[in-house]
Amino acid sequence: MRRFTDILPPPGPVRVLQTNNLIATIGYGLYTSGSAIFFVKESGISPSMVGLGFSAAGLAGVLLSMPIGRLADRWNSRDVSIACSTVLALLLIAAVFVHSFWEYLPVITGIGIVEAGGNVARGSLLAELVPKEQRVRTAAYSRVVTNIGFSLGALCAGVVLGVNTRAAYASLILGMAVAALAAAALSLRLPRPRSDRMGAGKETSGTRTYDLPYIAVSVVSSTTLIGNTVLTVGLPLWIITHTAVPPPLAAWMILGNTLLVIALQVRMSRGSDTVAGARRMQRGAFAVLALACASAAAVAELSTLAATGVLLVTVALLTLGELWGESANWSFRYGLAPDNAHGAYGGMYALGGSLPNIVGPVVVTFCTARFVPGGWFILASIFVAGLLANGPVISWAERTRTPEDATSSAGQQAGTDTVSSLMTPNRESG
């Protein structure tokens, strides 16, 4: 029992945040596994219209994330997060009763808006409750918990989907509603951030409507996320259509990636606690992602055994790029934002980071299907371009920070040696 409790975050806000995250992501795993099926089979909406609704929800969430982030700065990020979770639960309950596209569209769009807004508010809340030098490590723990929660939700959904009834499909959507309400209730245990410490509601020189250098950093940094699309979309299609690799590996490699992220994300985030460290880590991420694309191209020309071996190397490189890229992203998101505007800046970062997510699936599928095997080298060139843009863009953002922002970054550097005081397991008693 002691070994189990030692790996938990210490009692207090961080443990509440991580428990909240686990509950919410279990619900999300349930919802994503069955919602599309429910809307097609039980609500009578065509698959294309369901996809259109999801796209509209994603776009609306991106566009409104900044206004919701500003609301979190002016009002209170904890209360905005609770409000988003509560509204989300109500919309999910309403989703069970839709029977046409025009009923479905406003409900699913609302879900997308409060989901995105809740993510921004929770990111701001983390910045407000966790010291500067510990935010990246805490975010790394959050990502581990997210992977665990989503996996548990998806596993449970697989069992429920086997029942194949309306009640079973609806229970997946309502399961996320229950999780959202539980997360909102649990968030009431979190303290309200001190406005005098964060400068909430005050317009300062660090608060900008749009910070172009900061958005540019988010675009370049989020380009590493295309590696996730390569893993989950491009590589499986490539395996099935152009290689001698056994098809089951297309699914198993994604499971292996998830397990590696759970096991290694916190450890691999070390060294990214400062903007300078994150810059170096992001260079490494772009480099290994480019190498992964080159190795994927070679798989098509090899025998089954050799191709399987090279595929495993490719997955390892993609996973390493994901681990380093995510850690660098968190550092830039918090390290380059003023402490009085983490909500608004979180919205800006989401806005810039949405571009690779939108174009990634199209680019990956087009390149790997249309140009064989040259498309993989086109993808590699995208990561090389990110590697070359990394230094100039981050330097631009650092030059345009206000003196208050520079002080924040300096404080982040000074606290690096104590980064594990909040989250590192206590082994002195073991």
C-alpha cells in the first residue's frame, strides 16, 4: 500500500487536479468511443452530417477559446472551469434526445465550445495553483493521467458497445456527463486563486489582444503534433497497403506508444523546465520525427522480419518525438506567457496550435498515398523546416516579452533545481 501511495501526488491542489483529470478523461474515453455510433444509429443522422457537426464543434471551440480564456483571467479560472464542466454535462444529457441534424448541430457545437473553454480554464488554473518551476512536470503527470483515464474509458466502452442497444450507446454519452459533474464537484475543493498574486482582472502591459510572436511559437511547436497523426493515421495505412508487415501491428504499435507515454512522459520532461531547455528539446523532437519518416519509407522495400524491426524503430522515434515535443510545448505555453493572463494566452496557444491539427490529417494521408515512397520524405521536410524555424521564432518571442515576462522566465530558471519538490515520490520512508 505504501508503494502505491508514494506514486500519488501529495495531498492538496495537485492531487485534486490529477484526480479531476482522471475522472474527466475516463468520461471522454467513453464518449469518443460511442458518440458517433449513437448519432448515426439512434438519432438517424447521416455519417457525413455527424462528421460535419464534429468539425463545426472543433472550429467553434478554437475560435472561442481566447474569449473564454480572457473570462477566466478576469473572473476566476476555477469557477470558469466548474461552469464549463456543468454546462458540458447538461449538453451531453441533451445530446441523448436529439433526432435530427438541426437539433444535433447546436448541441454538438456547444459541447465543442465548453470542452475547449474548459481545457483553457484548467490550464490557467494549473498555472495559478502550481509554482512556475513545477508547471511542466505537473503537466507531464497530467498527460500520463490523461492516457490512463482515456484507455480505461475506451476499454469500458468496448464492453458496452458489445451490448448493441440504444441504452448502451446512450450510457456512454451519459457516462461523460456524470464524469463532468463529478469533476465540477471535485473542483469545488480547489482554492480560488489569489488575484493579488496573479494580477487577475488587471490590464497590464503583458495583456495583449493578440501576441503574434507567441502565436508563431505555438504554430511551430505544435507542428510536432503531426507526428501523432503519422503514428495513428499515416503509418497504419502504409502498413496495410505498401508493406509486408503483419496488419495487427498497425493496432499494437499504437497501444505500445500509449504504454510508453504513460511510463516515460514525466521522466522525459526533465530539462524542459525553462524556455532555453525546451528550445533544445524541441530541436531533438523535430530531428527524431524527420528520421522516423525516413525509416518509415524504408519499410516498404524490406522483408517481413526486417520491415517489422524497422517499424518498431520508427514507432520508438515517433514516440520520442511526441514525448519531447509535448514537454517543450508546455514550457513555451507557460514560460512565455505573463502571469496575469494565462487564460487569454492559453487561448492564443490553442489557436496557433490548431493549425497543425487541422491540416495534419490531410497532409499525412495525401503525401503517403499519392507519392510512394517520396511522400514520407515530404513529411520529413516539414519537420526539418520546424527544426530550422525553432530558433528564430522563439528568439523573436523572447525579444518581445515585457520586463514582467522576463522576470517570470528568470524565476522559472531559478526554480529548476527544486522542480521535483511537488511531484517527485517520497522515497525516504521506503
